[in-house]
Amino acid sequence: MRKTRRPWAWTLSVILLAPWLLGTTYKWVDPQGQVHFTDTPPPAGTAYEVIAAPHSPPAPAAPAPTAVQSISATAAESPPPTVSDTAEVPRDDARCVDALYQLQVLAGDWKVYKPGPGDDRAYLHDRDRPAEIDRLTRERDANCSDEPDQLASQQRRAREVFQSLSPDCREAREKLQNLQRPTARSAPSDIERQQADIAEHCSGVSRDDVWLADWRYPLRP
């Protein structure tokens, strides 16, 4: 005949096992042979066994940030652009005209140079010519206007500089110097006519800081 477990026996078992479920448990036997499970050590001199409490399950890992969250975080960390970062570099009209003129000089089939001390000339080596053209092209793009009328004016002035530094204008200036010599005894009308011709066709001034064309020495003999 099966024995029926009494309800108080279940209650006693839960009470005895509760410390084991909640923390470190001590198992020991009293002098009467009764087994005890407690969360504190037994009386001194009593042998006991420590039963380790089960480990708590690890906390779930934080979900990885989504693409939208990553972009938002990056945007929050990046400082807003300052005025200096977004301001456009001002264009220089004079540098634009010089760049246009020198590109016209370097496009010709002659050697180019810059005047040095006295009558010395610093010629541009053929191997350095492409790099100089590239530099002046960037100079032109950075300084010339995007407005058609203004750009047309800059191109016109560059052609005037080219004409002013041409051999014809150099000869015209040399002729005027000869007419003005005290020993030349030139007629005032001749001097005035030469001055008017230079003012009309050679109004630019002599330049030492740009490339000049040496028409006496072609690039390829």
C-alpha cells in the first residue's frame, strides 16, 4: 500500500532548502542524526559541508547600435563647420591676369626666362615646363572670375601684357629712348608720335616677376 506524503513534509523541505536556493548553504548533522541545511555555519565543533550557491545567469549583452544610431552618434561627435572652414578664398584679379599672360607665353614655341641680377636671365628648363604650366593653370582657376564679362576683361588685359612685352613693343621703347637722347636732335613731333604709338599699343610696364619670351631662341631649333 502506497504511503501518502504529508503536506507538512513538503513545507519542511522547502524551508530547509530555501537557504540553498538563496545563497551559500551549510550542510551538517546534529547529535541526534538530523540533517540540517542552513545559511550560517553550525555550532562550533560540528562538522559541516559547504554547498555553493548556483551562479546567477549573466546579464544580456547590450544590442549593437544600428546604422542610424551610429550615424547619429558620429554627427553628434563632429563639431559644426566654422565660418573659416566654409568661407570661399577671395580671388585675386592681378594674379589671374598674370597667370593668363604666362600661360600664353608658355604655349609659344620659344624659350622663356625671368630677369636676374644685371643682365642675367634664369631660363626655364624644358623638363620643368609641364609642371609650371600645371601650376599656372591652378593659379588661373583659383583667381579668375566665373562671371563672363569679368573673365573677358581679364583675358583682354592678359593679351595687352603679352603685347606690351613683345619684341615690337621693346623695339618701340628703345626707339623712343634713342629719339630722346640729347645728341639725337629729334623733332618734337617725332617724339610725340612715338609716345602716342607706345601708349596705344604698349601701355603695359616692364615686368621682372613673370616669365618672358625670348624670341631669339626657339624652343626647338
